[in-house]
Amino acid sequence: MTTIDPEFHQDIQLLQPGNRFSIIINTVPSVSQNQLDQGENLDTLDIDDTNVETYRINMLPNFIIAGAAKAGTTSLWYYLEEHPKICMASIKEPCFFSTAVGCASNPDGKSPRTSGQYSRGITWYESLYQNCNGAIAVGEASTQYMSEPESPELIKKFIPNAKIIFLLRDPVERIYSHYLHERHRGWDVIKFEEMVKQQHPAFLTYKYVSSYQLHLKKYEEVFPHKQLMVYLNDDMQKKPKSFIQQLYSELGVNPDFTPSNLGRRFNPARSPRLPVYQRLLEKAAHFQTKYLLLRNNVLLSKLGQWLVSMNSIEIPEYQMRLDLRRQLIEDMDEGD
């Protein structure tokens, strides 16, 4: 696990394709716990909000995977889900701790594609953990939390003692993977090279999400260092067993357990066979989420995932041209 320093000074060295990037973030003592303590005196909290007055702490997660998008969080979610003493929310990406307005309605170059779900209320969020009785570690994964400014404060308000996990990858590679992901989902995006040249709003979104220093600093201002855990996707891919054992230990569960799917890549880069059909699936998912309130319907979610997978093919890993890579590195340096 990489640790974080009080000032969040970072030195991100973007190396040649395929090489590991380095993020130098020092300190934050790594403190293992047998069980994440949510506080004996926190059975009921007064929440200064219109949509909730009190909540039961044992109905909420004690750890959150907050990002980054396209950095391996889906694979990590599945590795954690297999552990007998870990319970994950019934859906990935519930996005409860976000009030963001999706960029379909707010094309400012920073907004996510989909809106946050905070307006659904705490009862809806609690319902995602109704099958977690007996679990030591209870968690969820919403990559939107990393880049949404209000997410740290909202998380702190409801689950102040939660561990916050960040999984990072080379920020330039992450940008291109984000682009491929949106193409896969049927979004009408121009060629990547043109997007970079034009500083397209979608590209600005990808770049913003890859601005790790900016986002991590927000969390450092809200949470104690001991609750922030930073890992690298490179370690998860090259040393999956030691990687997951360390994370299991940090979450207070048996680190000797080995998930059967360890090392498998979930949610790899894919391309739609029929982009129009893919976009219709996206619109249908948006409709049922917004109007039918079925986002926590596991069977419906799995059906949607199957339909999407049937309309897509996995594409080979992209080797970015060195000149384009250098351009992106310079572009990110100028934005710091």
C-alpha cells in the first residue's frame, strides 16, 4: 500500500507505455485492525439534512472504494466480494454520496455521465446492505466519489470512521481507458486524437478524473490519514495474491483466503458491435434508475450487464503513440 503525506505533495512520473508510474506520497501509518470500529456511541446521529434525521450505523458500510474510474475497481470489487467475511453492496456504483448532475444536463467538462443518487435518501442506501448480517467488513465501490467535491464531506457525515480505498493507475493510460469505456457504452465521441487537440469537454472530464493530487487532497482535509488507503493497479496485476492479502488484513478479515477469481480482469476495454443498440441500453438503464427506482434490483442489473456484454467485443490493449503520450503528459503538467 502506498501512503500519503500531510501536504499531499506528489511527484507523478509518467513513464514509457507498459512501465509502472510512480506516485510518491509519503507517511500515513498503515494500521491494521481486527475489525473496523464504527464507534459504540454512534448508534444514532443527528444529520443536518432535509432527507434524513437519524440512521443506524450498523446498516451502513465501514469501507468504501472511491476510485479511480478505469483503474481496476471492478476487479477489486469481485475479489473482495468472494471473501466469506466481506459483504459488498448489492450493486456496484450506487453513487449515494454524490449530488452531481450528470453531464447530459451539465456539460461543464467535469461532470460525470450519470447523476449522483443522494436524493434517494438513506433508507434506499441502507437497503443495499440488507444481506450483510454477520459480515466483518461491509463496503461499496463508487468511482464517482473520488472526483466529486462534495463526496468526502457526505461520507464523513454518515460513516465518519470508514476506510476510504483508492486504486490508481498511470493517469495517462487511465484517460484513454476512460475514452474507450465511453465508446463501449455507446456515447457518440470523436476520435481520441481530435478530442485531445480540441480540448473537448469529454476529454477535460477524463483529465479531471486523472488529477489524483487534487482529489486526494480533498479527502486528506476531511479524514485522518489512517483511514485513507492508496493502492496501485500495477501491484494488483503483478502481485495479486500479496496485494489482496494486505487489503484483507487492513479490512480485518482472514488474509489467508484466496478468491477463486483472483487475477481475472473484469470490465476490460471493449467496443460495441452496434453503437446505436448500446446507446438504447444506456437510455433504458437511465429510465429505470430515475423513474422506476429499481437501481438496487440485482436481477435487472445482471440482465442489463448480460445484454451489454452480448453487444460488445473485447479489444486488444491499446499502445498509445509516444508523441500523443508526450502531449498528454505536457497537457497534464500545464494543468497542475
